[in-house]
Amino acid sequence: MESRHDRARVPAIDPEPEEIMSAASAAPAVVPESNPLHTISVLVRNQPGVLVRVALVFARRGYNIESLVVSPDPTDAGFSRMTITCRGAADTLEQMIRQVAKLVDVVHAIDHTGQSVVETEIALIKLQAEVGERTEILQIAEHYKAKVVDCGTDSLILRVTGGSEKLDSFISLLRPFGLVELVRSGKILMTRGPETT
């Protein structure tokens, strides 16, 4: 029986380096802040060049990818799931999603904006904090259910998970304490119920 991943596709030629450079150097589109943030999941085969081809679809239209998370799909060996967030007009993004879905090694691309989903991010935050200055930091961390994952004599690393707004708020409260480093995963999501992500 044919798998849902085994649909025949017309092979595409990998872009030449000159094409990548010209797309990357194109003037970015002016994207109003009023446009909503879209979250797109793309199921792809684990093949060299897939990420470049997907990113080029956005680069050619001048859209900046705000976050990109790639993880292997444990239910299908040889496949990975990309979760892409970007901001832009819905009609233009709809065209780009259709273009992404037509790429070689792409099984499907779905815009989950407006759908019922479970979404989360993770961040690691390193603060410069002496032992005597940590009480207020730990109170804020407790309120946001953040965990202390490293504790030195003059530094502290916190790990926090949750929605994007929660992380934005938490990070803004910690900045005055001397934020040294910040690593943020980008958004991951899964649709509620039996629908495919």
C-alpha cells in the first residue's frame, strides 16, 4: 500500500550559489506590524538541500523567517518536521505555502494560523547575579515557573517554557538584572484533536 509520503514528484534542480545570493540580497518587503504572525508546519524528507529550497521561497518574496525549528519525525524514519513563524499578508503567504508544498521532498505544508493548537517555546537565560542579589530574580522565576539549571558564584541560568507572550514578558522583567546570554528555541506546535499538524 502506498504511504502518504510516497507521492510521485517532479525532481527539482538545487539552486545555484548565484541564485541563493541574489535571493538573499533582494530588498525585503515592507511588512506592516499589523499583519498577524503565521505559524507553518512543513513535513519534509531528510535530504540535503531541503532547508535551503524552503527558505528560498520566503527569501524571493522578501519575507523574513522569524523562527525556524526542525526536528526528526519519530513516527516516520527519514522525515523531519519544520515549524516556521513569519509575519506577512495572508494572501501572499498562502501563495508561498502552495509553492513550498510543490517542492521536491516536501510532503505537506500547513498554515496553522487561527487553528486550535498547542504551542510552546523554551528559553535559556543567563544572568549576571551575585549570591546576595538573587532573591528578586528567584521570585520572578517562581512566578513564571522557570527552573534554575545552573548556579555559579556570579551567574545564574534559568530555563523557562511556555507561549511566546509568556517568554517575552519574563525576559523583559529579567533584563534590568544584567542579562548575559539568551538562547530561544522558537515556536513548536501541534494541532488539537485528530487533525494532522
